Amino acid sequence: MTILQVRHLNIAFGDHTVISDASFEVRQGETVALLGGSGSGKSVTGLALIGLLKGARTSGEILFKGQPLPLADDKAMSRLRGRHISFVFQEPMTALNPLHTIGRQIAEVQRIHFGKSDKKQVCELLSLVGLRRASERLNAYPHELSGGERQRVVLAIALAAHPDLLIADEPTTALDVTLQQQILALLKRLQKKLNLTIILISHNPAVVYSLAQRCYKIEGGKIMPTALTKPTPLSCQHRVTQAPSLMQVKDLSVSYGPFKALSPICFDVPQGKTLAIVGESGSGKTSLGYALTRLVPSTGQVFWNKTDVMALSIKEFNKLRSEIQIVFQDPFLSLNPRFSVEQIICEGLKIHRHLQGVPLMKVIQQVGLSADLLARYPHELSGGQRQRVALARALILRPKLLVLDEPTSALDAQNCQIVLDLLKKLQDELHLSYVLISHDMSVVAQMADKLIVLKDGCVVEQGEAFHIFAHPKQPYTKKLLQAAFFT
């Protein structure tokens, strides 16, 4: 039985056509994927299916259970949304109300559609989506949950009114590989248990292959059926890592009050090479990167040019910040929205006035940005362009070491590869050293010379990246590799 039919759908913003004459169908109980890169129109199509696309011109016909959806009637669509068709938005932290407890947010959906709700029903829903200690977490707020837990809560809200069709927009984006597997396994269980029909929106072919029965690819404004492609296991190349140490770290640890985020750790960063730090969410990766750049309090020793920078005052260390730069995980949040691209890139030179920095046009050329973007603001750029601006802001100061915190986590496969190729090119040309923080083992396989595996703030395994990929010794490392389709 066909539950959803889309006939000759057109979506345009002003003079720009995003989707042109698209037709596809979804059958009851199956998972159909919409696969495409950033800006291809995946999310726009999903929002159009439930009448949430504002500011766009749409035409065509959308049939749900054989009846045209009343997209122009907000009241009628409000009765359908949640009750018959639910939507899981891409970023759970922004989809959840930060001022309400998770229990209240789930109960609200049930009251809207059924006129009542009770604590038992809410607990059952949270247990259904695999949230541990559900009864104890009802009064928790979104910021008190991990990324994987927030994703489960968003799923619980979407399922609260027992919908027939679930539209999931990038449900595993920015989650580490083991959390991705958990969420995908959860969706499979829910589909079987509740006889759900799922439309999966994703840029990740591996996620699509794992969950979908059929796939449509969105490219150039067209939506066309495409075959599911099994991910190819990746391997880490053997690279020579004999190089002098640029930085030596001894017994570095990070604590937040009584909570120990990072237990004492020792390692060297080789000159002109890449040291990768991998692990699940909460393993201490970002805390390590912040400690190296003195953005969080820490203990231990970090030697730079034979000087323990941890013993320096902040004023003294600030003079070294031009040599040790960090590129943050989310470039949109780390870029000043009131500054133009030119102002953002050049801001560091105003602080480090003693520097003869890289000329602006040269650094723009190095990161592959065009000069016409200099007058734009962050919201006017794509994800890949913002990542390049963040890189240019660091590179203009002529650093020797870059700490890269999840530099590709929010990018589609095409933009991810573009950024990785750029990082390799810059490393070769400028002889840069990288500390690469990532949960994506495919990224690590391409970039890493040395590797440290973290779990719960402790080192599980470390050494040459090639040897760890080829012969992982610890069960946890094997688990990470298996989750990333390596074995």
C-alpha cells in the first residue's frame, strides 16, 4: 500500500528553483531515503511534505493515504502533523525547548492530540526510545543530556501521538560512530514494533545503506531513484612518522569540579605530521584540545620550544597563541555574525600587531575562497565556506600547530573531502602540524600519522595510526572500527 505520493513537485525561492518536477512514492512500512549533498534540497523537500516551508513558491501534488494534503490550511495541517506525519529535525538541541523539561515537552504533544497525558505514558515513550533511567530523567532539561540522549528525546516527541509516517532529517549528523549505530538500530526496532513508515533525509551513503530499502538521489534540482551502495571498507595508509617533536605533553589532565574529563595523558606532536584523537562523545577529546590551547583549566606540562607553557601566565601565553591556533567544531558559532569575512580573517592581526602575517589575498587563495566573499557575513556562506574562513583566520597568523576540533562533522561527503584535501595540501605546503579531534574514523584514516584512542577520559590505545587500524589490540578500538565499516 502506498502511503505517500509526490507528483510533479516544484520548489523555488525567488528566481532560484531548488526542486524541479519531482515525483516519488513511499509505501507503508518501508524506509525510503532522500540522499544528497549540502544545498541539494533534501531538507527543503522534507519540510514541503508537511507544509512547513515558508517563503517558498511550491506547486505539485502531495497525496497522503490517497488524499491530497491540505498544505494551504494551517489548522488542518496542524491536526495532521504529529498525529499522522511527524518530523525529526536535524539538530535536536535547537528542536527542543531549553526552558521546559523533556517530560513536559513529550506530554505537550499528547495533550494537543489526545487531550490528556500522564507520567506513565511519557516514561513508556522514553523507555521505548532507549533512554536509560527514564523515570529519573523526566525533569531533566535538554542541556543536561548528551547528544545521543537528546536525539532519543526528539524521537520520543515525534512518536508521542503514534504517527503513521516519520520524516527523519539527518538523525545521526554530528554523532560519533557508535551513537550513529545505536540510533540507526533504534529506528529499525521502532519501525518493526510500530509498523512505521520512514523517510530518511541524509547526506551519508553509509547511513542510507544501513537503514533504507529504497533511495532517491537529489542532484541538480532533480529527484531520481538510485541503487543502494554498500560502503567500501577503508584502510589507513602507512606513512613515515619519523619527525622531531614540535610539542611534548606530560601528564595533562582536565577536571570540571569533581568530574575528571581527562586523566593524565602523555604524548608528542611530531613536526609536520597529524596526531589524531578519537573516541565517543564524552571521551575527553575536545577537553584535550582546549587544554592544549589553554582554553580550560588543566594540570600537567606542555613543552613548546623547551618551555612549559602551562607554567606561563595567561598574558605570557597569549603571545604564543599565534603559533598554536584552534579551529572550532562549529564554524558558524565561532564566527562573529556582525563581522564580514574580511574582518573575521584579519581580526587576529590587530591583536598580534608584532606579526608580519600572511597577506590577506594569499591566505584567501590558500584556502580556496574567492575575493568576492570578503564582504559577506557568516550567514551568507555555506558550511564548507565557513569552515574555510575559520581556517583562514588561523592561517593568517602563520601558526606552527593547528588544533582541529571535528573540522568536517557537519559537512556532507563532498564538502568533507574538499576540506580534507585542503588540509593535506596546506600541511604539505606550510609544514603544519595538526592535532585532529574527530569521531569520524574515515576522516582519521585519511589524515592521521599517529593515533590516540580515548574512552571516558582515559587512553585506551595509542601509536602509529597504520598499525592500530591494521591490528587494533583493545576491544574498544575494534568496536569503533567496526562501527565505521572498517571491518
